[in-house]
Amino acid sequence: MKLAEALPLDTPFLLYIFPVYACNFRCRYCIFSVDMAKRGFISDQVMLDFALYKKSIDEAATFPQKLKVLRFVGMGEPLLHKDMAAMVTYAKTKEVANIIEIISNGSLLSPAMSDKLIAAGLSRMIISLQGTSREKYLAVSQVKIDFDKFIDNIKYFYEHKREAHLYIKVMDTALDGKADEQKFYEIFGDICDSIGIEHTVPIYPGVDYKKVLGDKDLPVTQFGLPVTEVKICPQPFFSMQINPDGKVVPCFSLDYPEIIGDCREQSIKEIWNGDKFRRFRGRMLCGAEHVCKTCDHCNIIKYRMSPEDSLNNDAERMKARVAPTVCGDRIKLQEHIPLVTPPWLFMLNYQGIVI
């Protein structure tokens, strides 16, 4: 559907749950390849409390409609959370979303984990690969994996998945030419429901993409569509993200434009319909440059844009019915979020997990 024709939304289409600010990989195109001290503020907490998660899901169930998608993702590996399967079960029991999905690197998808997630009612598992060999994983992600066992574990999920959909994808920079692309399809093509090669694009601040991409031209988005000018970011109009510390942000940018609420103090329904979020949307309708420096310089939506989400030509007629107009009222990131990471976070690099 065309997003502009659906707005304003009484229920977000998409709710991101960011359950773990930690990863067991250090992929060279990802923020986890950047020292923690250089990332800026991301979360006051590593793991999302299960009680706070349940509160948020209970509140999401009070929206007038179901969410289209509840997505477990964020800056980290979701399967590191000990309650991941229980989180899926709870959302499924509450019937809060049409689709419940996880985006994972797949390294922790053991048969036992697969059984739990499938029994919990997971709708879709998206596995992001980092190559077609043990050697490539070491080069891209700086980890040693048993690649044959990794394939067997994915095959186990596929063979036992019931109604779940399995999508396997890989970034083009993790493959070495056409022969490796063919190898990717030969290995994984028969043990998934859908498969694809996505483009590595420069979306994470602090990552040296010159080193990753070289002089490669970037005429297309991560998903292969033409790159177009994005005057108005559509994300805050249809989605919101709950971080591990309960703070809510309007998009999945790492350099947060603004923290628009806190699930520990408000309901997510109040946050979605609240004045702070409305004012943010109002500034965005005036153009990203009127929101803050972060939005003005953000590459994420530029390289992940879907044509039906474009609001470039609909802003004027939407201002009155979607959000109050506050053009020119730019905010400073420092006025809304702490920039100093608590010292204890730096001490939690254990068992090969990066935070």
C-alpha cells in the first residue's frame, strides 16, 4: 500500500524489539567492528528485561488493530537473549501481530533452539550469512565457526519449521564473485523458503566503508532498487523501536535523532500517540533537515527505501492531519539523551560476546 494514503495510523505497522545490545560476531561492515567508546549512546542496558517486554506487549495488544510485524532485531544478536523463545510465545499468545519474526546471524540456531522457536509460533526466521565457508566467516566476522554444522542446523530448522518462513540472505561483499554466488545458492537454495543476495551499503556511522566497499559504485539500495532522494523519512510514521533499556526511538538509526519515550514510565500506546512523537513527525514533514543533524545526514532510509513509502510529494497535504507543523524547530541530540556510557558496560565483554 502507499504509505501516504494510510496515514495517520492508529496502530504502527511495525514494532521493533531490540532485545540484546551485544553480538558474538564483529562483521567488518557493522557497528560492532567499531570500538564501543566511538559508537555514541545506544542503550543503558545490555538485555531487555522480560517483565518490561511483557508490559510492552500487553500495551501493544490494546492498539485498535494488530501490528503487521513484530520484529526482533536491533544492534546485536537476538538469540543471545535467554528468554527469546519465551518472548515469541508471549507475543503469539497475546495475538499482537500478524507476523512475528527474528533477524539473526544463525550461529546459535541449534536444533534445541529451533524446536523452542518453532513451538513458540515464530512466523519468520531471517538468517544473515557472512560467507560460504569457514574461512570467509573468519575474514568477515572475525569468528571461527564449524560451517558444516552451521549448515546442518539451518537444515534442521527448515525441515521442522511447520508454518514458519525461512529467509536466507547474504551481503554481496561476503561473496567472492559469480562462482561464490552460485555456491551460495547451491548450499542453501534447497533448505529455505526464500533466498537472496543483498547489497552492502554505507549506513552505520563510524564504519570505514571505503575499506569494505573500495571504489564500488552504489546506484542501488540494499535490496536492489534505485537510490532516490529522501526528503522525508517515513520510518516514524509507521514504526517505533523499543531498546533494551526501555527507551523508545522513532527509527533504527544508531545515532538517535531523539528519544521519544520510555516504556518504564509510559505505555507504548501513549508514546505512539503522544505530543513528543507528533511534534517529531511534524518536523519531519517539513524535511529531514528541520528535525536534527542526525536525520539530515542519515543514510539508512536512503539505502533501504521502498517506493511505496515515499512521502516526498505528500507532505503539504499531510501536515494538518498527521502532525502539527513545527518547521525550523531543530533539536540537539545532547538535549535528549545521555552520551556517556555507564562504565560497567565496558566490562561485559565475555564468552566471545561483543557489546
